[in-house]
Amino acid sequence: MGEGAGSVASGRCGRTRRGAARVRASAVCALVPVVLAVLLAAVTSGAVAPVAAAAPDAAGLDAFLAQHASPMTGTGATFIREGQEHGVNPVFLVAIAGAETSFGAYLYSENGDQCTYNAFNWFYGPTWPTSDFSSWDEAIARVAEGLAGRLYYGDGLYSVDAIAPRYCPDGTAQWIANVKAFMSELGGYWNDTRIAVSAGMVPSAMPPPTEPGLVELNGSVKLDRGDREVGQRIYAWFTLTNSGGQPLDLEGVRLAIRGPGRLVRDLVSDQPVTLGPGQSLEVSSSWPLDLAGRWHGWIEVTQGGEASLVGDEQAFGFWVKLPEDQVLHRWERRDATLSRSL
């Protein structure tokens, strides 16, 4: 990083208390047929997989900052430029600023000495020798360079969870929750915050080609009316029907689930089942809502070793929010007063 030799990270951190009480356990992936007297064995596959996504451009980042009443609004192009220059996902840079200082709205001062333009609490310290910047642009550039340097990427730390204990040793869990929440709003992938990985990896996270054959979705995927909050479970059920005149062999059924941050939580049955002509299979499932943001998914069946899409490419979609008592609380300091940035 070239600054603050001997320092570990940016010192003060985690001021947003937006940490959701996330359910860490893996999904209980039960696909239960009701109409047919067959119990489909269910397993969780592919806990997390990155996919390509359209990253926000400078205007998108500025709109996001403006939405959060940030004095950094107008620096979207700088976030993009410096992120590309140093290989750091700009969404991650923005999210750190959000978790640390509400996107530059609250900067720290001690004994009348204010930390200038340091929206990231980068090497925060009482004497401020490496904490002051001359502009938002300089702050963004220095932090991008530092994250790409020896203390983080240079030491093999790429994910939000790996970076957090070093960047934010105090309030780490809250910092992780806040950074992920902001990245989720921007469509970021937090298992690897490098820009090349975030934009360039394309595993199987898209629906297969539409080749439904004789298997039809009867109606739509139905969701229960429970709370769409982190910490709750969601229940879904749907009915598949053989619309042909001959028995139909299915080698598997998958409810593909995509959550915030490119989370992949598929509920899969690999137990073969035969549907007679006109026969239906009702399937139900549930999974924990452990991340705030948008969830969606689709239905696949496997026939002859090939997966095919049943119904629409988006069979369901909904948003999950943080519980009211977990939503953003303003920053607190025990030994200094809060100051707004100039």
C-alpha cells in the first residue's frame, strides 16, 4: 500500500449499524410432491457462484450516491476510473464509503481536527498523517490503490469476508453486513471484489434454453404471504403437468434460486419420476431469506440428460428488506463528536 507502514487497516470502521441478523445455515431444500405419492430427495447445490452482470456506470453510481444524499455525488466517473485502474470493483469502493461514513456525509474530528475527505476512514488515526485528502477524487484513488496493494489483494484477500477483519477489526460483523447490503443494491458480487472477476466469470447462473417439451407449468409459482425480511423463510409451490398423450420420464426437477450478491441457492431433486398423460406433480419448497435485496428464480426439469426451462425465465421475484430494528443507525463515537463534511 505504501502508506502507514506497520498499520494493519483503516482503523475506525463499521459506524453504520445496518448489520442484519443473517441466517448462516444452508437452505433446507425440500422439494415435496403432493399430488404424486413420491418423495423427491432434495439437496442444496452450488452454494455461491459468480455470474456476469451489467455493472453500474458513472451515472448509475452518481444516482445511487444522490439517493443517499451523499456529498460525493458527482464522483461516479472517479470510482469507475480508479476501480478500473487498480482492478477493484467500483461497487465495492462505494459500499465501503457507505459503511464507513454514510458516503462521506459524516467525517470524524477530534479536538477540532477534522479528517478531510476521508469517506473511507482510511488509516484513521488521532494525528491524521495519512487520513487527510485534498479531494474526494484523491481519496478514492488512494483507497483503490491501497486495496489492490500488499495488505489486501497482494495478500490474497479478495472477498468482503476476508478483507473485513483487516480493514475493520472493530465492528467487523456490522461492517460486513453494511458493505454487502450496499453492494447488493448496486448488483455487486462480494465473494471476489476484484473487477476482472466480478465482470468476467460466467458459470451456470442463467436459465437453460426454452425447450419445455410436454412438461408445462400449471399456473404460476405461488409464494406465501409471510414477511419478506432477513431472518424469515419463504415458502413456494408450483405444479408441473404432462400435457402429452404418453408417459413422461423426468430425471430431476430444479427450482433455481438467485439471491442478492449473485447468491445461488438451488433446490434440486435428482430422483426420477414418471408422469402419466395429463398427470400433475405438485412441488413445494422453502428456504431462508438471509440476505437483503432482490431474489428471483425459475424452474427446470431434466429429460434425457438435458435441462430445459419450464415456464418463464423469471418464474418468481421479490425483494427482501432488513428488519426495522436492523436498518441503518447513524454513526457513533465514544471519544469525539460527529462532523458533517464540508
